[in-house]
Amino acid sequence: MKDRIEELLNEIESFTASSKEHVEEFRIKLLSKKGKVKELFEEFKNVAPEMRKEVGQKLNELQNKAQDKINHLKETFEDLTDSKEANIDLTLPAEKITVGSRHPLSIVRNQIVEIFSRIGFTVSDGPEIEDDWHNFTALNTPADHPARDMQDTFYISENPDIVLRTQTSSVQVHIMEGSQPPIRTISPGRVYRNEAISARAHCQFHQVEGLYIDKKVSFADLKQTLLYFSKEMFGEETKIRLRPSYFPFTEISAEMDISCPFCKGDGCNICKGAGWVEILGCGMVDPAVLENCKIDSKQYSGFAFGMGIERIAMLKYQVKDLRLFSENDIRFLKQFKSVI
Ligand code: DAH
């Protein structure tokens, strides 16, 4: 009997449990009514009287050790299940990850760039703080020219020569001064005008300028390029219409309408019943502008156009208030999804 007690003591000593249930199994095996320790207590009756004291002490020791070990293991597992880590519910859905989205004006700008780059236009850039020459004079708009009144200018210092550019047409001048034809480029960027802020006007907005200079560039090339752009931007069924207009840097000049993308030309409240909406200004680059930029106007001709990115975005997304684009209201911004 002493050997069996010894054996059980060793077993208790070396026992390790992998779970609460495992501990419970061990308890049943030793301490339940039919457990091994109980069994030994039963047999204790048969122990010779002279051995009783010794065996009895051993048996008590066994019972205590078994109980202590089981209590200790139980506590360990209870600690674990109480701890925060153990309470993590792995079946819960993960917290939603919010991904930022591109600004609608960036989406539209990227789309414009993408459409023109497919037909060989590069992208160019110029400064937002500009001198009078690039913003006005080289573009055929000298100081006393009435067309200056078309664009209320911000002067950023006492020096009337330094302005915030009022149009991305200024980039045309930089490009032509810095390179010789063929030139085929678009220039997206921010422009500034001293205008009261309202749903339809802002003191800062964005334009894309287009310029194409080469030998024998004609008005037909301009028309075809803009028709291609309009169909790509607003859909295959889009029609264009050119109306005579005036810009100092183009001769001849035109404004271009597209068939209303909402009513397809039938007339609706977006196009105010006209069936057409204006989207850009354009024309053949005035030979005087070519000469101002050291390009031989006898050899070369070209076309230019300029459009407002906000205007295109408002039409594409039916945005009715220009101010939304610069207020950074996340509820507005998160509605726009882009692939580019
Ligand atoms: N710069 C003009 C504006 O801001 C837009 C424009 C019209 C650009 C005709 C052009 C053009 O290049 O040919 O109103």
C-alpha cells in the first residue's frame, strides 16, 4: 500500500493540465467517490494496526497534495479565463477600417489628364504667383486693355507686377518661351480671382489649360480634339456646339457647349431648358502671342482651350454649390469613389 501511495504522489507531482476539463478529469480520477485516493482510504481498514499511524499519515499527505494540486491548477485556468486576453471574442466582426477617398476635383483632374494623355498631350505646370507678363501682357492683354476687367486680379504686394494668376493660360507662355513646336500639353492648376464667394463663384478655383502648336494646326483639329474629350468625359452620345466669343489671346475665339448630360438635350433645370451647357473657352492662338513667345507665327499655328475643373465636376456629379469643394466636409467628400 505504501508503494501505491508513493506512486500516486509521484503522479500528482508530475501532472500537468492543458485545460480546466483536464484538471476536472484528474480530480475525478483521484478524489471522487470512486477515485484512487478514496479507494486507498477504503483499504486502510485492512492495514495492520502497527502500520496504521505511518500509512495513515501518508494517506492524509496524499489527499492534501492531491487537493492542493487540483486547487492550484483550477485557479490557474480560472485566472486565464478571467483575463482580458482570454475574453477576446474571435468571432466578433473586425472594426471597420475607414479608407480616405480622393477629392472630387482630383478625380476629375486625373480624368482630364488621362483623356488628353491618350492622344499625346503632356502635363505641364507653372507658378501660382505670377508676373504681369505671363498672366496678361504676353497673352495680348497689355495694361490698358479692357479685357483685364474680365478677371478681377489679386495683387499680392505693392508691386503691381506680381499677381496671383487669374488663369492657367499663363502656363502657355512659360511653355512656349521654353520650347519650340511641336507642343502638345495640358496644364491643370489653381487660379485666383477677386470675387465674392457664392454658390456659383469663388476667389480660388481650378482650371485646365490646353495648348497645341505645330505646323498647319487648324480649327478642325481643335473641334475634333474637344469632341473626343467631351465624349470621353460625358459619354459617347455627347454633342458639342461652338459659339463665337472673344479672348485676347485667341483669334478666332469660341465658347464650347456640350449637350446637357442630364436631359440629353431636351431641356431641364440643370441646363435651364436650353439643352446645352457651357464648359470651356477656346480658339486659335493669336499669332501675336506666338511672336511674344519667340515662336514663328508664319511657320506655326495652334489652338488653345481652358476649362474650369469645378465646372466639369459640378456637371458630372450634379453638385449645385461651388463652396462644397473647399469646405472639407467629410460627409460630402466621402461620396466620391475613384479608380484613378
Ligand atoms: N483663360 C480663359 C479664362 O480663364 C479660358 C480660356 C479661354 C483659355 C480660351 C484658353 C482659351 O486657352 O483659348 O476664362
